Amino acid sequence: MREKARAEGRTRLYDGLWRDRDPAEAPAGMKPTIRLKAPQTGETVIEDQVQGRVVWQNENLDDLVLLRGDGNPTYMLAVVVDDHDMGVTHVIRGDDHLINAARQKQIYDALGWDIPNMSHIPLIHGPDGAKLSKRHGALGVEAYRAMGYLPAALRNYLVRLGWSHGDQEIFSTQEMIDAFDLPAIGRSAARFDFAKLENLNGHYIRHADDQCARDPVRERAGLRPRRRRAEGQAQRHHTRANCCGRCRA
């Protein structure tokens, strides 16, 4: 069925063979999948906070599977039910999930539930315009800390990837919280620029107090930050004092 649909260039991969048939006609012993009987005319619309009004023609959306033949729910059904039961009000995710929004909107409508506020943000790309990967620098936060980047610099750089607030480049954490607004995120993918991150990190290092700037350097060298070592020494003195007190007792 799927191969035939692809060969014919159709976006609807399910041909609706069992859409309106009597279940009693099914062969004995069959374990059927359960599909959503989706509308075949009209439009499915999402008012996205980043992408704007997104419209799909229902004739291009087939009856998606809700339950597999073994009775297990698919991701599409599970995520809708889970978000509803948890009272999720905002869904913020990459725009590679935008097509999922159309499917999930149809499930929400069928169940009579309000759909959460949707925001699909562009993915981050590498300097070559390809999806960011490890070869571009898609590393864990710990790796950037080990390379000497200050937390404030990394936060500032990440918040400016695809989002802007006038011409302002430097933001304190509180300024980010006060100014950030989902509709201000651009629709185009941002490119991760290590040179810009280096410059921003240099700004924060120059304006940091000595202890704040020295700790990441010490960690990069495999040394514990001084304040943590001091805390450890204080804890050892406290333990030793308690031990001596018990011994004397």
C-alpha cells in the first residue's frame, strides 16, 4: 500500500480500504490497527507563535494509526493524551515536528480537547548551513564549561540564536527573562558561530570578578574551584570537631 502510494506520488499513504467497512468482514484472527477517521475535506490549521498561521489541506492527511495491532498506542496518540493529562499549556519544540502538529490537532479535535499553545522554533545549523551535529560543535554543556566558557556567556549566546531584542547583544539573565518573547523568534535557522561565542565569552571574562573567571580555568586544568575546596575543608573541620566531641564524650 505504502509503496504503491509513493510510486504514484500520493501524500496519503493509506488508501482507506477499511475506513467505512464493517469490522465483521475482517478475516478471522486478524489483529487490526486502530486509525483516526480523519476529515477528508477542509483544512487543519495551527496558529503557531513562531511560524504564524500554518494550514494543511485535509485531503493530503491520511487516517493515522492510533493503536498498533498489538494494542500499544503510537507516539501521536500517547503524546496528546500525556500532554492533556499533565495540563500542558505550551508546546515549544523544533520545526522538524511541525507536521506532527497537524496530526495532533486532529486528535485533539476528535477528543474535544483544547489544543496547547504551539511554537515551532527553527533548528540550529552549523556554519555550512547543515543541521548542527557534533562535528559542528553540538556538545554537552559540560564540554563548553571544560573549554573555559562562562555560564553567563553561553546563556547569552544561546538566547540570541534566532531571537533578537532590538540591537541589544549583551543580556543579563534577568534582562533575558524580561525581554524574551516567542513571537520575536525568527523563522529561519540560526547558524552556530564559534567566533561570536569566543568574543562574547571574552566580554564576560573581562567583566567578571577574579574568582568567577578563575574557576572554569581551574576546572579545565583538572583542579577543583577554590570556593569548593574551601567548602570541603570547612566540612572536614566540622566533621573532625564532631568526631573529637564524641570521642571526648
